[in-house]
Amino acid sequence: MRPVMHRERVLLVEDNRDLAASILEMLEESGFEPDHASDGAQALRLVESTSPPFDAVLLDVGLPRISGFDVCTRLRNDGFRSPILMLTAQGAPDQVVEGLDRGADDYIVKPFESRVLVARVRAAIRRFLTVPNSAGVVQGAGLTLDTKHWRLLISSGETCTLTPLQGRLLHTLMRHAPRVVSRDELESALWGDDDRPASDALRTHLYQLRRLIHHAGGRAVIQTRGKQGYCLEP
């Protein structure tokens, strides 16, 4: 008997019927098991009722009833940990920052090539499934990071939950602290060597992570060291 191959389940949240049909067909042909929601309310119901959870969510920003940004926030607040990739017709920096601030892991601007979208979904799932530390806990610079649940504990007693991408970024900086980590090292840890985004996504994620630590009362600071890279200082 042949073993049953696991097909990653991907939820597409897109209100444009023609575009949704095209993406769903592409995902299925690429070996995924896709599902579809045409608005944010339907997406939230599907995620809540699906077990085991979806392996990834492709989430359009401009949805009727509930915006993609608000759907992303509610999913993260409800404990959904799988990758969320935002789809948008606009790639303005403010929109990208807002999406990442809300908990998205990646941002894909329309129109996009089918193979690029598939590669980004696969890479996001692969990164999510990669466990960076067998012990599950990393400490440094007054921070404690639970790498199993991507939960950050500040020395002041405050806790906050990170997205998997934020967690990997902080984990890399903490492991090397106070040494400077080059931009190349950080990008490799986040996206691998073959799937790096064209935009300056690293700087955006660093900015978002700095704000998160600061608002939680942490004293640790992510410093920029010119062309050398970045470091985490207590």
C-alpha cells in the first residue's frame, strides 16, 4: 500500500471570483489542498471550524465587510499561528508596515507570477515548520523567547506573542548577542538563500520588532551598525 501524502491546506480569502478561481486552480495543481472564503467573516468562521488548522492563509487586503488587516489581527489574537500572506494591488510602504504590524508574515503585490506565489507559500510553510531550538527557550539581553509558541517574556514580566517570522528574527539576534549579525545572515535565517523578497522587508520587520519590544517595556535595543549589520544590546 502506498503511503498517503500530506497535502498542505491553504485558505484563500479573495472576493474577486475570477482571480480566486485562477489561484485555487494553481494551488491545487501545485499539490496543495485549497479552500476559499470570499469575505473576512466567512474566513474567520472557516479558520475557527477547521481542525487541524490551515497550513497557511492567503489574505486579500481589500475585502468586503471586514478588511484583510482586521481579519489578520483577529486571527492572531485568536491564537492562529500558521503563516499569513497578504495579497494587495498596492505595495505602498505604509500598507506593508501595517500588514506586518498586524501579524502577517509576507506581503505579495498583484499582479504576481503563479510560480512566485507558490514558492512564497511553500517557503512560508517550510519556515513555520522549522524548529530552531530543541530546548524551546532562548535567553539573552533581558529577554526570554519561547521558540515553540513564539512567546516573548520581558524581564519586567510583560509577555507578548510574535509571528513566526518575528520570532525567527529575534531568535537569530538573541543567539548571537551582542555580536553584530550581518544583513545577509538575517535574510538567510528568515527567507533562505533562494526566496528573498525584492523589497526591503528586513528593515520593515526590524522596525516592527523594535516597536513591539519597546511597547512591552523591554530594555533591549536592536542597534544598526552601518553596513556591518544589526545587534541586540541589553
